[in-house]
Amino acid sequence: MSEKILVTICNYNHEDYLKQSIESIQNQSYDNLDICVYDDGSKNKDLIRSIINELSSDKRIRFIDEENNIGKWHGLNQAIKTSNAKICTSQDADDISLKYRIEKQYQAMKATQTYHNLCGFYHCWNENDVNKFLNSYNNDTNFKIIKKEDVYKMVMSGYHHPGINHYYTGEVETAGVSSMFYKQLWLFGLRFNPPGMGLRTIMSEDSDFNFRATCMFNSTSILSEKHYLYRRNTSTNKELM
């Protein structure tokens, strides 16, 4: 039997994209999912709730309705805390996962016997880009994987380079939010931190978490295939980093 995977979708004022984002997870080839939508104090609460109600026939979906805008880091921790899934990942509410993303990342972790995995993404600067890449999913059974030893070397070289301020993985760009990991890492104390924790290379909750996961456990593999659509001009996150 396949292991249950938590997919947390953190939303803040993304009512225009939220339904499409959730549906991209509902339609994954891997279906043993706990789909947790966390709303972080959006202004249009009624519309957000109506979207959730519209999709409520799917019993895999649950909703955490936070009244205040606390931050994505809080939503990720709350979703993990309240899930019985063994594996965790996430998606931003304005983005899209291609059909085989969850399945292939899970298989990549299993094949490499690693605890943490990320995948590549498509830059989507407008809706034409989204439509262009929407059916670009790759279900090839052969994996393009970067091994944990090479990932560790790249991440550490990025950390020691004064001009790099993100989770550095060489020529392969990874979607930080695609981070898939065993919940056991979180139970060991690896949590999502709020902004302003003082780590020079860290510019987001995702990069911070991934950096610490790689450094602490040296068990990160990368699926160097693009399974994620990243909308580049739709961020509503106004937190100071």
C-alpha cells in the first residue's frame, strides 16, 4: 500500500488561482493524499470558503481557516502537525503541479533512499506560459536524478559564495516549495521558521527549510525534471525577509 502524502497549499489572497491549484493536486497520478488548504487571513474570506465548499466532495481535502495573516511558515507547520501522513510536501496557491509530480518525487526518494527531495520547475511569467507548459508532464519511468552527495556539495558551495543568497543547486533550478520529506524530519525538530532568523543565504521559508534539511541530514536528492509551474508575477507575500 502506498504511503499517505500531505500536500499543504498555503493561500493568501490568491482567490483567482486557488481552485486551479487545488485541482492540480486532486488530479495527481498519486492519489493517497492529505490535501490541506491553509488560508492565512485572506481579505476575501467568503470567496475562499466558497471555493473550498465547491470542492468538498473530495474527502481528501481539509481546510484550516486562519483569521490573521501570520505567515506561510505557520501554515506549513500547522498542516504537518495535524496530519497523519508519513511524507509531506507543499504547493503555493497560485502555482500548479503537473500530473506526475507527486508520484515521481516519491519514486525518486525511494529509488535513492533519501529523506528529502525537490524537483525542477517552469518559469511562468504570464498565462500564455502557463497554458504552454500545462501539458508538458513527463511520465517516463527513467529518472533524471542528482545524488545526495552532489546536492550537498552544490548547496554548501552556494552557502560559502557571497553572491548567492538562495538554495543553490547549480544549473538545475529547483522549486523550493516542491520540497518532499519524511515527517520524521519535522518530528526531529526541523520546522519552518518565520522570516528574519538571520541566516544570510535564506530568502524564504522554503529555502531556509531546504538548506537546513540538506546540511543536517545530507539526504537530499533532486529530480532534475520540471514538474511544477511557478507563476512569477503573482506573489501576495509582503513579509519582510
